[in-house]
Amino acid sequence: MRNHLAKTYKLGSEDWAQFTDWLEEGLGRVTDWTVVAKTFDGGKPFTNGFKETLATFSYLVDPREVPLEEIFSGTYWDLPSDFEALVDHPTADHNGDVYVDALKATKLHALTQFRSSIGDYPAEWRMWPALEDYFNLRRAQNGDLIDPYTGTRVAEMPEDADNEPVRIRTDYLREYLAARRMVLIRQHDHTRFWKEPIAGLGQIVAYGDLQRTDWGCYVLNLVNHSHEQFYFSRLVAKDAVLPFDSARRIGGRRRQREPGDCPEFIVGQQCPANWHSSSLRSMTLGALRILTRRC
């Protein structure tokens, strides 16, 4: 997975074990690309005594229908990534079993769906069809989604769906959210393991309480005690991606604004190193409340 954090910490350091990088600069931050999905890669081996696993799964929600305070009241996953669980489930009526489209029966809509491998057919991720239709996207030979009007790569759909993340350009994502009056909620489950106790942490077994932040919520658990069989820290969190104030500004199918009206990464391919617009780089819960009132 490509590291989108501005600052990283040495493997085995106290800050690394306590997810200081993610809590201070990762969660709730805007970059030019947003990771929206990744499967749990629990089979990874240790490297030099360390390993880490990460799962991310995102869903769309209308804050007028589901209160954001409710969403951020816990770190439990509101929606699973399992494809079969999302597509349909059996129910019975007087005529016998029928299958009901679960996506139509919920207020939470998965942005992506994971399909496990079957026989010779590999696992794959699928994007929410309405997002593809909104921009009239086309699929490249490698599976990525392309804006056919501009040639812009909009979403990276990995060939190795079991290990690599799904990423989408943040400007296109926020355009779509604005058009639908929705917010994207990202669910994260991130664990770091080490084979020998980290001296600076001391002998500790700590299972944390829910922490509310300006970007969402998290729980951090930490085990670094010699009496335990293994050592780890686990960060379970939720953060959000907010919409633009209005739609119809991004994408070849949509009306373009003048380049001077937008940050460079919106009209270009990359985010320049000197771009520091705090209004767009930080997704705060306060902004979510403002969005809810506007809607």
C-alpha cells in the first residue's frame, strides 16, 4: 500500500506502536487520492520482527437520514465488505423464499464491493455503479476507471484485490458527494505486531475507550507485556470525506470551473508540495455538523 502520510516513524518506536502517524496526520486528512477500500491482509509474514495489517471499507450516507453523531458514537463497522451480504439476502413470504436487494433496504451504501475469487477467477473490487455513471467513466485494460473526456485516471482498481487498496481521486469523489448530498464514511481496522517488547512503552496491557475527535472517532488497544504471547497495537477508527459546497465543477462530463478557482490538484494530476489549504486538507466533525445543517 502506498503511504499517504506526510510523516512516518521508525519501526518499533513508541510513536509507531501508538499510531501517532495515523492519529496526527493520516485520519481525517485530505490528499489528492483517497483510499476507500482494502481487504484485511492477515497472512502477511513478519519482516525484521515486525508486521502490520490494514482493512478499510467505505460507505455513502445522507447525513439528513442518519445522524453523524450516531455514526461516530462507536468504532464498530456499520457495513461489511462482503459482496454476498450486500447484494441480497433470503426472506420468506407466502410464496416461499425470495431474494431482497439489501442495498435498497439500507440507508448506508457501499462505495465498493469485494468479490472473492472463485476457481480460476481472481478476487476483484467493484465500484458503486452510480458513481461510474455520474462521470460516464470507462474501464482501462488494467481495470482502472478513466474519465473518457479528459483521459484522467479517476479510480485505481487493483489487479491484486486481496492485497492492494482501491483509491479514487479526491476531487472526483467530493464532486460526486456534492451532487448526491452525501458524506463518505471510512471504516479502518489497523494492527501492528512486534516480536520483542518495545522498551519505551513499559509493561503495558491497555484496552482503550472510545475517543471522539474533530475528524471522527477511534479506539486504540496496546499490548506490550512480557506475560503475553505476542505484542501488538490495534487502531479501529472512522473518519469522513466531505462533499464540495456545490457540484458540476469536476469531470469532463461536467462544467469546469476556471483553474484559478480551485486548488491545483483539482485541475491537475498531482497535489503540489506547497499546497496547504487548511479548509480542504482537514475533514473535521465541526464541518460535518455545518454540512448537516445546510442539508
